[in-house]
Amino acid sequence: MDVTALDQQARKILRGNDRGGYTVPTDGLYPYQWNWDSAFAAWGFAQFDVERAWAELETLVSGQWSNGMIPHILFHKPDPGYFPGPDVWGTEGKGPVLSSGITQPPVAATFALATHEADPEAGLPRLRALYPKLRDWHRWFMTWRCEDGMIFVTHPWEAGRDNCPDWDTAMAAIDPVGVGEYTRRDTSHVDPAMRPTKEDYDRYIWLVQRGKRLGWDDAAMADDMPFKVADPTMTFILLRACRDLGRMADLLGEDRAEIDGWIDRLTEGAGRLRNGKGVFDAINLNTGAHSGHLSCASYLCWYAGIESEDMLACLDKAFEDTPYTIPSHAFGTEEFNPKRYWRGPIWGILNTLTGIGLAEMGHEDRAARLRRATADLIAEHGFAEYFDPLTGEPAGGGTFTWTAAIWLAWASPSAGGA
């Protein structure tokens, strides 16, 4: 492994995907600024260009809506080759930047804190300016996306795990009548066998059309939600982000009482995501049923500060089940597909968050094993969007921003690591 060359390549990818204050996930397939991709990018930039890292985060929050929500896509520049674009979302007037109408996992607070730690003296005023925007975003989650302490999603894209089996039952209950004709662009960039199916996409677009019809009004959309699924990704990531937001409040001399209340609610809610087998999974809140699926999101418990012996046993088995770990859906299940997006492939970003959590909770050996495995995967197969857990073959987009970022900040032997 030529660590120096890989570090240089990762920095080159971040620079190459820079569009002036924000990065795209990769050229072509994703031509805009994506929310959690951008926060990972900031963490990567913070390893060698702290000023650029702050600019990434500041551009992200520049699209915040008046209700506090930070959208999952910001359409800074027109790109008619992308679908669904701003005309499909219909969010004009909702925020200062044309955007989608949903959000994404709120990792930004955690990486803002990490960026501050890269240069605390220079970063303090930047952190002070970001803090109220991040606090308002978290408050929006707790107001509009929290039920019994669990954070739910209203669209599969909101969780970032678009087509994972956790959503199958809830998605099947949607009849995408009237969705009309449309032309996907993703399958012109990537093998369709690696992407969500047309049946999935019809429902994705139907949900977007519903939001547009309701004017993306939180209260109107909360009435009789057709897709309402409590999600371990969102719950664990927001819980961790609130802990880090509390640390920010301490640094800045702000009152953290409200944040501590959120932490207590989310900690209690996270326990409800544990199914009868001790696995954290999604819950369809319209039926009350657990999905019953073990996914890469299940392992985010340690990142949120929640211990689980059952999940440690699952992780040990995952290391033995596939040559590469952690698959996004458990190997050996009916739904497992090693190449189709979130139904089996490995995602370096989820490995990273899991590894950080393991190390913080005292499971250093497992954290180190996961970090080495992720580093080897990238070194052998490149900076791809995701990877086949059976062969390591790169899949999805190439020269991917967040894979380069996690290499620089965590996976590379030259990085500080977890």
C-alpha cells in the first residue's frame, strides 16, 4: 500500500469535485451539493485545508429553510441532465437556494466540531456562527421528525439508504398512481443493476409529488403520512450530533438545557428500535412493525453512545460472513444483493462512523480491524461510491468525495483515525 500516493489521490479527488465553496459527490452522477456528502467533504478538507472545510459547511447551511430544515440537495447551478431537478421538487420560495424538500442524516454538527478541533483558535468564530443554524436544524428534527424519541423519515432518500430492505413493507403499501412518465438519469451513468428498481423509483417520485402538492408544509405533510418509518440511521446520527452540539454549547458558553433534553429523549427512543433479537432496525410507524432486518445502520449504536452485546456478536459474524465488511444488508438473507446500492454493498462512510463508535466505546480491537479492512478495500479497489462485499469490486460512482474524505480523516494509516 502506497499511503503517500493514496493520500495525494484523495486530496486530488476533493479538489477535483470542488465547485467553488461546495463539492459534488462525483462528477456526472451527482452534479449538486448533497447534505451529508458535503459534511463528510468538510471533514476530509479539514485534514489539509481548514479554511476550505469551513467554506463547505457554510455553503451547506446557506440553504437552510426558515423552519430550520437543511435540505438534502442544494441546486446551486442548473444542470438539466439531472432528475429529479428543482422543477420536480417545486420548493421555490422555501429557502434562499433552490433545493429538494427533504433532509438527510445530520452529521454536520459532528464534523463542524471536528473542523474546529483542527484549528481551535481560528475556528471558534466560525463555529459560533454555525451553532445557531445547526441548533435550529436539530430542533426541526425534534419537532417534526420525532415520535417516541425515534427519528422517522418521510421519504427513503431522507435516510440516505435509498433502497434498503428496511423500507420494503412501507413502500409496498404505496400505490404510485398518477406518477406519470419520467426519464431517470442515474442509470445512464451507472449500471442499472447497481441502482434502485423502477418500482422503487415510481414511489420515490410519487412521494416527491405529494410533498410538492402540499407545498412542503410540515403540518400538512404530517397529516396521514403514507411513508413514516423510524430509522436507526437518523436516530443514532442525530443522537450523536446532539451530543456534539452540546459540546459546542459548552465551548461557546451557550445554554445546553434544551439539547440535553433532546439527548435524553433520543436515548430512550433508540432503545425502542431494538427488536426481539436484540438488533436495532427500522419500525413502520403506520403499522408498528419492526422490519426485522440487520443493516449497516444497526451498527451505528456505538457511534450514538449506546452499548450492545448483541450487536457485537452480529459484527463478529459479519467479519466472518463476507470477505469484505460491513455489508449494508446482512449476508445470507433473501434480500441480500452484493451490487444493488443499499441491499448489500459496503459503504465506507458507515464503516467509518461504526469504527469511530466502537473505539469510543472501548472496543478498540474491533475498531482497528474495521479500519484496516476499509483501508485495504480502498487501497485495492479505489475511491468508489460503494463496494461489492464478496469481491471488493468498486460500484456506483467513481472518484467519490466522501470515500476520499474518510480515507484522509480516518482510514489512511497516516490519519489520526478513530
